[in-house]
Amino acid sequence: MNSNETTTPSLDVIDELDGWGLKYTVVRLALELDIFTTIATGHRTLEEIAAAVCASKRGARILLDALCPLGFLRKSQGVYSLTPTAEAFLVRGKPTYCVDLYLTF
């Protein structure tokens, strides 16, 4: 490279931070709303979940759909279900429930 050429630095570091920040925000909101316990108690459609957590359908859909690729929820034909990880660790009353630990940060 000669001294007249410039290169644009990569945004990878910033993109990675942004991705982690978004993931953290999505999961934290789900934990604060107790989404996983809500689903475990039988509220499985968008309408049921949104009503149970007092959220708008649009906001709930965005949140729930964001939790799917993160590995916390599955969605099939408009019905949400918990993954084994969410079922084991994020449902209130389970002996392995650990949400309180994460909400202290």
C-alpha cells in the first residue's frame, strides 16, 4: 500500500458490541416481564402472552420473535413454546430457576 491509499477500518468490533447489547436487552426485558413463566403456565399465542404481561401485541411479537433465534423460544403456527434451556432455568418455581441472579446486574 502506498502512502496515498487509505483503508476504512472494519466495523466488526462495533457491530459485535451492538449485537451483544441487543441480545442482552431482549433477554433482560423478557426476564423482567416473566415471559418464560407466562408461557409455561399456558399462555402460548401472541394475544394470550401480550394480555398476560400487559404489553401491546406489536411489542410482544417483536420481543417473542427476537427470542426465537436466541434459543429461548420456538414458534410454530403462531404458538410459542419454551426451549429446554428456558424451561429449566427461566420458569419461576423450577428448582433450577436462576433469573434473580441475572436481574441483579
